Amino acid sequence: MLLSLSKKQLLTNLIVGGICGLLYFVFSHDSIFANRLINSFFMASLFPLIFGGFRLVNTLGAFDLFVYTHRKLWKYGKVHEKLEEENEAIAPNSTEQLGTYHEYLSSIESRPSYKEPLIAGGLYLTVSLLMTFLTL
């Protein structure tokens, strides 16, 4: 599992989360330093975790049917039919054919990895939880 991770994506997600946490730390008005630090690590974990969660849901195929049905509806809409007829008059057989749902699923290219954002967010969240329990 760890061998298939992209170090560049992991570093990017750590940097994005770190910037969000740093901005929270700088602009927070909490007078207790430990609370500001704990909250900034938690805020740093939110963006990578949310982004990784959406990628995970996309990888599991939750949005596939939604995208396919909207492409199908657009294809059979009145405006698109007119444009398609004009394109076919200019260049025959140039219109992309949208087949069955099974064909659509088999044509989907590889999806971006969800592991790196979840690991980056998990690291920040772990630090935040450890600091919370150590300051009690």
C-alpha cells in the first residue's frame, strides 16, 4: 500500500493542509496558545480529509451514474441535436457515440488516488488528537 503512494501528491496535500492550519493559527483570537495549536492542526486536517473523501467516493463509483445520465440527457436535448446535425453535415461520423452504461464504465480511465490526501489529513488529525489528550 505505501509503495504505491505518490510522494509529490502527499507533499502537496501536506503543504495545503499546513497552509490552512497556519492561517488559522495566525488569525485565531484564542488566548490560550495550546488551544490555538490544537485547533490549527485540526483545521489543517480538514481540507485533505474532505478532498480525499470525495476522491474515495469517486473511486468507488458513486458519481458514475449521475455523470452518465446527465451526458445522456444532454445528448438527447433539443439544442444538442441541432448542433449535432450541423456537425454531421460538416464532418460525417464525427459525433461521439455514448453507448450503454456498461460501455461507459469500461471506458473510464484510471482515477486519481485517494490515499495521499487521506494520509496527509490523518497525520494532522492524529497530531491534533495527541496534543488534545496530552494537554488535559
